[in-house]
Amino acid sequence: MFKDMGNQSYAWSAFGGVIAWLSDQQNLMLLSLAIGIVTACVNMYQKCQEGKIRKRENERAEEIHNLKVRRLKQGLKVDEDD
């Protein structure tokens, strides 16, 4: 791609344009704000997923406990390796 000087000048021109766009502080502020919003949304989604997993683990632990209590009330032996 960079063997042809025309393509290389386009690439350097694009790079210079991006640097010039970022040199305007308002554009840099908006870019930082957008990155912050995306990061916050991803973090919120991840925390929600972790909450769902934790809730399901607690429900399963409660179900296992209830089953063990029910077996004990019936007088059956409860496996301790769970």
C-alpha cells in the first residue's frame, strides 16, 4: 500500500487531519465524553449481569438447603459432600 507515493500521501494526510481535529479541544472533549459514556454503559451492563448470576447462585443455594432440610425431616440421610 505504501509503495505508491500517492497512497502514502493520502495516509499521512488523513493522519494529519485526525491530529488537527483532535487539537481542537472541544472535539477532544466530546471524544472523551463519548468514551466515558460508552465505558459507563458497558460497566453498568456488566454489573447487571453479575447481579443476575449472584441472584441465581443464591436461589440455587437456598433450593439445595431446602432440599436438605426436607430430607432431614423425612429421616433420610443427607450427603455431606455437596
